[in-house]
Amino acid sequence: MEKKWWHNSVVYQIYPRSFQDSNGDGIGDLKGIIQKLDYLSDLGIDVIWLSPVFKSPNDDNGYDISDYKDIMEDFGTMEDMEHLLAEAGKRQIKILMDLVANHTSDEHPWFIESRKSKDNPYRDYYIWRDPVDGHEPNDLGSTFSGSAWEWDETTKQYYLHLFSKRQPDLNWENRSVREECWNYMNFWIDKGIGGFRMDVIELIGKIPDEEITGNGPMLHEYIREMNQQTFGDKDLLTVGECWGATPEIAKLYSNPNGSELSMVFQFEHICLDQIPGKEKWDLLPLDLSDLKMVLNKWQTVFHNDGWNSLFWNNHDLPRIVSRWGNDKEYRVESAKMLATLLHGMKGTPYIYQGEELGMTNVRFSEVEQYKDIETLNMYKDRLEKGYPHEDIMESIYAKGRDNARTPMQWSDEVNGGFTTGTPWIEVNPNYVEINAKNQQDDPNSIFNYYKRLIRLRKENEVIVYGDFELIFPEHKNIFAYIRILNNTKILVICNFTKEQVGYTLSSELEKSKKEILIANYEENSSDNILRPYEARMYKVI
């Protein structure tokens, strides 16, 4: 495989609204990110994925863009953005912009024009349809509850919105739309960004009349065309958000000829704790066997014809230590265990802000304390359908997107050191115990554990390029695997429970000399016994 700079890089996702507020208005901003670049440099990351900072009325926290070439006033100015690029560059940190190409805001000038009349030049930038029997054209649903079709009184037609009704979907069949996209992508490439994370990119090939949303027949042609017109001849990192990706589809996106993207985010592992065929709010306990099967499949399917992204968290997902760890008595141990498991695998790791501190889900007592449009729509929808309030709240506590969006916990000062004003969403009350200031100087903290994991990836090529081999596939409590490159072997072994568990290695591994590279308990214990949530990474000699 041709080696790429992003193979051994580690990406850190920033949700700007919640990262650091520099001016006391309660909203994180670009100057706040600049203030914290030394913190990120100390952590050891190479790339910042910046959730959208473009001009937006903020119906969906910036994923509804009204101008792709300007900055949201809440976050600062274009001058601030250029300063961030320059300051990050001084620290050898690249910036990944969040490309939202499937839809715009309804306040984007294209949509304002499009809805004026059926013969407006911008009409075909969006997807408009006549009513059928006085109703919506078909049964397509919005991710944010209800129909994906919104009636527009001016021209007596429906427009498509797979997300909020204020996020009308672009019509990628129209070449002018595609050219507009290439134009603003090249605008940012010329400013020196390191690449793009592509929001719901699998939806741009949709055929709404046939109720096909993801993986439409023209999808890969559009992406190859985008590649040729923008980043294809440049050494940039591109990652597509693809909820419907199978290994076969992922190989098309990330094949090594470079015709499409560097890698995709696939979410098969992330959907394992919901009832099959139901919504994410319909909860199911995680079966470790399922997690092993899914991650093993994605680790072994590519070999040399594709690349994995590795993640537990992002701005749409709950905090992993609350989800599959133990955020009470074993928060530190389980956060480190989950980090060890992921960072020992093959692929590019993504850290979501606060993950490196073991930040947890939040349990607000009132639904009004939540800000996320998906959560609020779901609450109203389920209440109307007769679900008990208590059950809905438990689903929000487990899966609500605001779990990831409470402000970054920098210190034990008021509001966690995030702002001197009133934060746009309340800080998790546990900031007094869980914060960056407490952890940076503590050699045994989760933060410093992440630092060591990042350094191990840089120092051990076997972690970057080694083959993956699952061991103990049937063990109910242990997730373990080996990485092999030439004559170098690394063994990773993790206890997923709060019970002490034993294991027996193969005779070959048992006889081999094993040197601990990293472990989440300070003192050694019996080689064949793992304490609650214990994780060890060995170099096998």
C-alpha cells in the first residue's frame, strides 16, 4: 500500500459552539480554538476536523449553511478563520472543513430564488414536486421526524428536505449545483485547508421519486467528478459520512487509485445498541460478540484496497464512556480501555472533544434544557404517539446528540472555564471533577493516557500497517486481537466488564516474551487475569 500522511495521523473533532468561548457571549468561537491550540499540540494530534463554521441561521447548529464562503458571526470573521489556519499550521496541525453538500439553509440565496417561481433560474437547484392526490408526493420521511416534503404556498409545490424543513435538499442531477460545490470547495482548498469531512455524502445521489436516498446509482460518479474538479491532484484527507456503507461500498469510496475519497465513516458498530429495524431511540444492550464480529469484519475486509476510520464518538453520538463503558465507579479505567481497543486498530483514529478527558453523557431534568432539533422533535413526536415521558427521557439520556454538545470542561471554574457568560447550553455539572486542568499534570489521567496512545502509533509501524487477527472470538467478556507486520507483533487485550475475568493464551503466545507498551492499571497483576475494564497492549517478542 502506498503510504499516506493520514495513515498515521490522529484527528481531533471540534464542535466550535461548545469548545472555547473567547468573548463571554456563551458561544464557542474561532478565537477560542486558537487559544487552545497548544493544548491540542500537547495531546499530539495532527488534524482538526472543524464542525461547520460557515454562515448559518443555526436551525441545525451550523449544518444549515446560508453562505459557504463566509463565517458565522457567532464564531468570528474570515480573518479569524485565516488566523486559525496559520496558527494551526505553525504547530503542524491541518484543518479539515466540514462539507455540507447535500442541503443548504432555506436562507441560502439559491433557495430564496428557487422558491420565488417555477421558472426561476435557481428553481432546479432544489427538488420540487407537485402534490399527489392533494398530499405529499410519497412517504419519504425526515431524519428529524415527520415527512421529508414541505408544502410551499408561493408556487403550490412541495420541496424535499431529508433533515429539517429549513434544510432543503440540493438537486445534484443539475450540473450547475455540482459546479457551485466545486467552486466553494476550491475556495477553501486555496486557503490552505487539509481536506474535508463530507456530511451525509451518500445522500447526494438520491432518487426521491423512487424513495432512494442513500447509495443512488449516480453517487460514485458524482464523487469521482468532485474529486477530479477539486482535491484529486492534491494531498488532502477526505472522509465521507456514510451510514449505509457496506464493506463493498466502502471499497469504492476509498480504493487506493485515489479516484474518490481517503476513507469513510461507517456506522455499523454504532447501531448495535438499538433494536433492529427500529429507531436509534429504541434501546438494546450491547452484545460484545456483535461488536467483535462487526469490528473484525471492517478490520480485515480492506487489506490493501481501502482504509478505515476509527471512532467511538462524534457530535451526533453519545459519549462512549457512558454508552459502553462505566461512567460511575470505573469511569477512568473504562475510558482508557475503550481508547486502547480503538487506537490499537488499523485505520485513522478520530477523537471527539472531551473524549480524551472521559467526559460523560448529561442528564438534564427538563426536556427544555436540551437544544438539539432532533431530540426536541423526537420528544414531541413520541409524546403524541403515547410513549411515557420517563421512557422518552431515558432514550434522550442514552442517545441524545446534546450528550456530545455540552461545553468542553476546561477547569473547575464556573461553567468549566468554557465561558465567562451564560453558556448556550448548560455545562455538565460534573465539570468540577472532570476537566482538562485536573488531568494535564496528572501522569495517570485519561488525557495523558491518550497522549501515550497517540505516541505509540507514531513510533510503531505495526499499529499503522499491521494485519489484524481477532483472538478469543467466543469470549463473552474480553475483546482481544493481534496486529502483525513482518516479524513484529502487538497483542491488545481488553476486559469489557466490571468483573474480574480470566483467559488462556495460545501456547505460542504464552511462551513468547511480552513487554507491556501501555496498560490502564499502574501495578501489574497476574498475566492471565484481567481486573474490571483492564486493558493491556503488549509487544510480543
